[in-house]
Amino acid sequence: MELTKPRLVLKTVDAANVMAISQGHLKRQMDTKGGPLIGGEDYFLGQHKTSPITWDVDRCREKFHRLGMLRRQEQA
């Protein structure tokens, strides 16, 4: 039996603080706004329009890191 690390899923304000980015920047990274973060994988919408968006902080960080590495390789 393999134990998996629990994922850190937080509301926008908390996720942005943990990742040291602004809430606006985080929301602009959503796939629906042309960004790389995918709904249902990296972030989760609530049942209602006024429900908070929650973010899988670990997945977002991994994706930002991978994209950062790709951009650095392009510039080298």
C-alpha cells in the first residue's frame, strides 16, 4: 500500500500568500483566461458563482516551476 502526501488546497487569498504572488496574477493563470492552470486539476470552482476558488498549491508550484525552467532554456 502506497501512502500519498495530502495535497495543500487553499482558497485564493491563502494560496496566493503561500506562493508569494498576487491574487490577480494567480487568477490570470487560469486556463479560461489563457493561462496554464487547468480547472479541475490545478484549481477548483465552487458549486455557486460566489463560492471561493480553491487551488492545489503543490500542482500550481510544480507547473510554474516547469514553465520557468522551459523559459530559461529558451533564453540560453
